[in-house]
Amino acid sequence: MSSSGRKRSRETGVVPGSVRELFEQCSQLERKWSRASIDRIKADLVDHLTFRGPVFDAFSRPKSDSASPDSELAARYRVLLNAFRDATTDERLRFFALWARAELNILPKDSMGSEVVERLSAEEKKRVSKIPLNDLRYAGIVRAWLPYVDRLFHDAKSVSSSLGESLRSLDYDQLAVEIFTTKRWRSPIEFICEWLAGRGGIQKEKPRKDPDISRTLRNAYSRIFGSGAPHPPK
């Protein structure tokens, strides 16, 4: 972190890498998503659906018989080569885009050119164009809080007693802790939707027919990313 970044952390009292910092990051992402134009939201979603996906979840966590860096690297590239072997030309281009983005931080348009990106994303553009405006925004807001809630679920597993008190001591949001401790949650997505509904402040593009905002958020996320969708990388 730069000296200016460390200075801002001291001024705000937020410790780098802390639960509070993660909360602020996710809150900022939610605000950004809430204020973004519909065209920007659609473009982001098309990019996610076309060039980010479960193939890289497996690729990034390969199996190997040795813990050495060389063995891990070899295992990663075996996954990539196996994917290439059975893929069509366009699928291979997509795998390449995934690899370039994850390993080299190169955007698809920079690694393959705009024309190829347009062709590979054509079907997803059609799909996204049919999604209701509210769903686009709701799904993005839910997605924004996944890193925070994933960490909450992880920390909760390591608590041996007094769950609520332990989570509050880690500086988790008070309402989030209250809702989290009411029952055993089936998934982070279910919890996020209930928490955001209880918190309020969810913007909408059009009036909602369903007054249950938790169910509305959950359905929007499921329709776009799928109920078992992998957590998209940031």
C-alpha cells in the first residue's frame, strides 16, 4: 500500500485488511453499482457472463501431488491444456481471455481485439437485453456484498462459543450479526438478501410488484447468475 493509502487508513481509523475495511469496500461498490447507468450495468454483466466463470475457479485451485510451486504451476497448465483439447475455436479464445485476465490482468479487448470480443459476447448481449431493469441492479447489489459475507461465514465457523459476541468483537455490522444469529443460513446469497432487505435503502428502476424485497433480491440474483452461481472475481 502507498504512503498516502496508509495515511488515509490512519485518518479514518480503518485498519487495512480488516473487516471494517472490507465493509467500506463493499459499501463503495454497492454505491457505484446503484448509481451506474443501465448501459454500464449491462456492459459489466455481459463481460462477466462471457469472460468470467467457473472454468477459472477450477483452474486457479488445481490438484497436485506436491506442494512445490513448480508442481502447482504444472497442474494449472494441465487444466488449461485439457480444456483446450476438447474446446471449439471460440471456446479456446474464451479460455485464453480467462487466462490472460487472471494471470496477466489483461482485459479481453486488449488480448483479442474488439471484433473477437463482440462476436464471443453476442449471445450474452441478447440475453442481457431481455433482463428487467430492476433485476440488473438488484443482482449487482447482491454481488457487491459477497466478499464481506463470505468472510462473515468463514469467521463464524471458527467461533467456538457466543457467536454474536464474537462477530461483534470482529467489528461486523450490528444488524448483520443480529440477522446472522437468528437461524442457520443455507447460503451467503440468502443471508445477503435478508440483511439488505432489513437494512433498507434499495433503489429501484421501476415499481416492484412483490413487496418482499428479500425475495425480490434473491430471485433477481438467481435469474442472472443462477442459484448455484460461482462468486465472480473482482
